[in-house]
Amino acid sequence: MDISKRAEQINMILEDHLPKPPYSQGSIEDAMNYSVMSGGKRLRGIMLLEAFRLYNSDKDLEKNLAWPFAASMEFIHAYSLVHDDLPSMDNDMYRRGKLTTHAKYGHAMGVLTGDALLNYAFETMTQAASKLSKVRGEIAAELALRACRAMSVISQKAGFSGMIGGQVMDVCPQSPEEEPVSGKTVNTPASADISDLTGHIFKIYELKTSRLFQAAMCAGAILAGADDSQIDALNDAGYFIGEAFQIRDDILDATATFEQLGKDIGSDEKNNKNTIAHLLGIEKAQQLVREYLDKARAIFDEQPGNKEFFNELIDFLCLREN
Ligand code: GRG
């Protein structure tokens, strides 16, 4: 049982669900494949599967329903990274040690590849749900309902009031008339009272980072047939994990190397962004990482099933180096 084995399984699932070759170099299928298969920790796909496994041990259901949903979480995550790297956003040339999608395929293809991956996630999930009703006739309606509910949670948490909303707070100026000015932080509230600033940054992290972890965990639990209190508990765990993950990300952005991260470091400083690590210092930030992860651990302790994996995941997240 280790995280890299889980990541290999997600890679296999992704290969299986991406558009199949042959396709020509430079095509949209090529760019989608490149954007998804160029590495990554696969945390969101892993978390969806592990949340499913906490509440359901039906391997056939896992393969036919949870696997395509896990692949779709990674498609959505990959789209968000492709767009986040664009010149109009973070303007990054490297990710996961390779050229970013727009750097390799051009700007227009970068935009379109992100769009295609987002749509393809929903194509993959709806196809899985409709196929399943044929082989699982006796509980088709129940499974269709679970799939619908999971897609509703994923689309809402990834959407304008979730991840995209967080990205807007993080990269956009306060009003349409106000252009970002060099040397000015873009993710600062208009009435910048310093005491409100950390709260504002935590909110950005909740939206831009926690929401996708919450989507993965809730969707896994919903597909498995977990009850509402269990789904709510995983939603809370996803929130704590996301905050910890993003603060650790800030720390790495300020302290790690290109070789370690596979992307340019100092990106937050380059883009004039406030971060928790910058505002509170590295030591206090790492203490917060530990506190958030302890809260998540306490939630997993209360869940049925085998929690060993989530404990291992939390230990990994606390000290991750990439
Ligand atoms: C709709 C135009 C448009 C853009 C959307 C929403 C968005 C752009 C970007 C999402 C924001 C984002 C990049 C959040 C940060 C979360 C984060 C630290 C991602 C990196 O996740 P890892 O480390 O990535 O899990 P790997 O490479 O391991 O998969």
C-alpha cells in the first residue's frame, strides 16, 4: 500500500479513458494526452477512489463507475493547470518538468485543450453512468441518481462559485476598470485592512484548491452510496486537506528548486501574489499545515472501512517535497 502504486493505477485508468491513438502530432487529442499524461501526483483521482473504497467494496462497481469518475477528476485538474499556466494567468513555461501545453502547442491550443479536457470529463462521466444502467438493471435508477449527484457536486465545486471563483480572486484585479499594476499584489481585497488579508487568502485557498479535493472525496463517497453525514465529513476533510496542501505549495514555491518541483519557482513573487507563507513566515505556515492535516486525520478516524491509506496520505502531504 503506497501512494506511488495508487498513482500508477490512476495512470493506467487515464490511458484507458483518454481518446485512443492514432492521432496526428499537434492535434487536439495529442495535446489532451500530453497535458494529462505528462506526470503529476494524481491526488484527486486517488482520493476519489479511496473515498469510494471506504464505503463500498464492490470491485465491479468501482471499475465501471468510480474509475471513469477518477479519470474525470484528473481531466478537470489538468484543464485547470493548462489554463493556469497561460500567459494571461500565471504565465509559466514549465510544469511537471516539461513544457506547459501552450508553450508546446501555442496559445490558442492551450486554451482549447483546457476547454476540451473539461468537456471530456463530463462526456466520460455521463457515458459511464449510462452504460452502467444496462449491466446493473436492478439498481440502475439508484446508480444513475448517485452519478447525477456526484456530477452536480463536481461541477459546482469546480465552477464559478468554487475553483474558478477562487482563481478569479487570485489573479484578477478588483474591478474591470482596474488593470493590474506591476509591483502591486493582485489578490488583495480593495479595502486592504492587513488584519483581513490572511482571512482573504485562506478564502482563496478554500475555493481554488480545497474545492477540487472536496469534489473528489464527496463524489467518491456519493458513488459508493455513503450517507449524508459521511459525505459531509469527507467534505470537511477535503477542506482541511486543501488548505494544508496550498500552504505547503506556498512554502515550496518559496524554498524549493526547479529540479524538485519541475516548474519555475518564485512564481508567487513574480506574479505579486500574497501567500500565507509570505504573510506569516515559513515556520508558522508549516505549523498550520500540520494543524489542518490533524483535523483531517481526526475525521478519517471516525469513518468505517480501512483508513490506513488516508493516514499515509496525510503524512505524505505534511512533508511533501514536490
Ligand atoms: C477557466 C480560464 C479558466 C481558468 C481556470 C481554475 C483555474 C484556471 C486554475 C485553478 C487554480 C490552481 C492551479 C490551483 C492551485 C492548486 C494546485 C497547487 C495545483 C497543483 O496541484 P498538484 O501539485 O499538481 O496536485 P500535479 O502536477 O501533481 O497534478
